[in-house]
Amino acid sequence: MATNTTKKPLEDATSAIAYGERLLAADVRRNARNMHASCKLLVLVLLVSCAMGAAAWAFLASLDLVSGAREQHRALFALLPPVLLATAWLYRTRGLQAGRGNNLVIDSALTGRLIHARMAFLTFFCSVATHLAGGSAGREGTAVQIGGTIASNVSHAFKLGERDHHDLMFSGISAAFGGVFGTPLAGAFFGMEMCYVGKLDYSSGLYCLIASFTGDAVSRMLGTHHALHVIGNIPSMSPRTILLVVLAAVAFGLTARLFSFSIRTIKRFYANRFRNYLVAALVGSLVLLGAYAVFDGWRYGGLSEWMVSSAFEGASSPIDPFAKLAYTALTLGAGYQGGEVTPLFGIGASMGSVLGQAVGFDPSFPAALGMIAVFGSALNVPITTIMLGIDLFGGRAAGYFVIASFVSYLVAGHRGVYPAQRIVTPKRRSLAGDEQLTVDQAIQRHREQVDQSAPSDATDTVAEANSADAATATVPED
């Protein structure tokens, strides 16, 4: 009996050890498979990031070249009509779905849809042409489309699965943002945040960080330089300062909302009024050219990077943010290629500078807040906004960046320049019905609610609005 009693614990201990060894072996095999898959994806992320860094350098160098030529020869503004006609024809007859711009990138990242390689070439050359002719546009949209196109084609070439495709697409977006703006922290979070409203996709975090820093490093190594702006004086935290920052952030959020509303309204107007897309393009280009000439707004053409410098120096005019907003809306609403971020920087910085000086702030402080807050609330990327502030200005004002970012983000509501963004976490309780919709679907839902509550004598107006919406059902929103 004693022998049997002694053997049983030994047998139990041996079984437990054997079971633990099997678990450990299974863990090792699983971790080895994960490591192999992660290393394979990491190599592709580096490939995409290096390619995007080179593309960012080439794109920025091209913009510098054509912007310098336009500033020396104002007659180049006369190219606005032929550039838009050529852009409209190319995208309509040769672009496939490229006209959807960043919205196509979002859909590809979330659904696995292939982006045809021609999208990168079309957006590169048409965006450069826009800036040569003086269209008021930015560079982020073009960069993201190029990065998304590269990532999508690499993914399909290597037959990646859904999860890896998702991560590689987000990495391409991060490499694009980091490479073009020289802000690798913001670029990393932009890739994780761009496709959603109210969600940060941490599962892609490591790849997005590597991609953004690599894209930025390659772009700088090839010769890219970025402007540097410094906040001269950061006020100490006090109830008065916090209140003023909150009030300014409300203004920034409303400005971002007006920005996206203006572009959408102009797109709907041209689509509703003109059946022929070339006629619409011609009229849109002539309206923009006429607005430059009548109001002597030539300096608001192109990137208008002077606006940020002027804002930090306290030399902004109250007209500057609204003029730049109007010219950018006329440019992008008409169908020119380009991004929104650089104009948003100028709009926000100049508005912040004007508002801040009115209450006694050093102009550089509110200019920095406006620069990042208008951008972040228009694109629905609050965490990216905070990281952008840290990238550009350091961490001393990080507390103010957080306040300005989230207040402006909430004020902007479910609006934004990317209609394909998925609303994961609604911004406010009153917007809970928008959950799981896209931004575009949420806007349409709000319109329908207004239509249903409209008084009887407004029937004709409602019908006209519905007709306009139907006419633009296939109009690109990016």
C-alpha cells in the first residue's frame, strides 16, 4: 500500500510536467508562426515605407518647383481652366474609381479592395498641375492616395490575408503622412485613426510607427526640408487661460465644420446645375479664376504656406482664414486634385493668431492651437492632433493641445472631409443614431430628419434639396 501511495503522486507530477511541456511546445510553435508572419509583414512595411518616402520627396520637390514658377509668373493662373478640364477628363475616362480619392483608400484598408496603380500617377501629376495653375489645395490627400496605392498593390502582389492587408494599408497611410509633413509621431497615429470616427486601431500600432518614421527618414535623406515654427510664450494654466482656449477651440471646430460643408455644397451645386461634367469643370475653373481676379486673391493660391509664418509673427488679417477657406472650397469643390491639410493649417493658424491677439496672447501660442485643432476636427483625428502638436512644437503645451483637440473635435460633430470614415463611437449622446454609419450616411440621415420635420410650406425647398442629393449620388466626395 505504501508503494502504491508513493507512486500515485509521482505519476501525477510526471503527467503535470508532461502537460506543461506540451503547452510550452504549443506556445513556442505558435509564437514562431507569429514571428514568421510578423517578420514577413515588417519587410513589406519597410518596402512600402521606403517607396513612399521617395515618392514624398519627389512630390514635395515638384510642388516647390511649380510653386516657385507660379509665384514668379502670375500668368500661370491662366492654366486653371485647361488643368481642370484635363483633370476631369482623365478621371472620368481613365480613372476607374480614382476620383473617390482618400475615400477609396479607406474602403481598401477596411475591405481589402484593390486600388489600381494608375491612381498614384493620376493624383501625383494632376495635383502638381493644380499647384502650377494656382489652385488652393494641399498635399496630404495626394500623399495618402499614393501611399494607399503602393500598399494595396504590394498586398495583392504578395497575396496577403485580410489582417495583414489591413495593417499594410494603415502603414502606407502613416508613411505618407510622416513623409510629407515630417511629423512621424502624428503620421503613426494618423494611420491608426484616419479610417474611423471614435476609434484608434492599436493592432496596427507597431507597423504604423515603423512606417511613419521610415517614410520621414527616407524623405529627409533625399533632401526634404520642413518649415519650423516656435511658440514664443506659453501661458501658465489658469481658469482664465483654459476658458479662452476652450472658446477658441469652439471657433476652430465650427470653422472645420464650415470647411467641409462648403466643399460639399459646391460639389453638389456643380453636379446639380450642369449635366455635362466638362461644362461643370469649365464653369468651376472660371469661377475660381474670376474670384482670384476680382478680389485680388492671388496670394491665396497654392499651398499659401506664408499664412502660417504670418500667423506666428502676429501679422495675420481677419480676412485671411475666410479667404483661404473660400478659395480652397472653390478649388476642391470644382474637382481639382490636392489635399486639405495644408490649407487647414493656414486657416487655423491665422484664425488662432487673430483671436489670440484680441485677448492678449502671444500670437504664436493661439496660432499653434488653431493650426492643429482646425486640421484635427476637419479630419476627425483628435489623437493625431495631439501628436502633431508635440511633433511640431514639443511637449510644453501638450495640455493645451489636448483641450483644443477634443473640444474642437466634439464641436465639429459627425462632419469631415472623408465621407467614407466609419463612425465607431459617436461623439455625443445626441448622435448615437449615427453609430456604425459612414460620415456620408450620417449626414444623409441628418438631412432626412430635417426633411421630415420641415413645415408644409417648405415642401418645394425640400424637394429641391433631395433632387440635388440624388444628382450627386455618384460625385466623388474627397
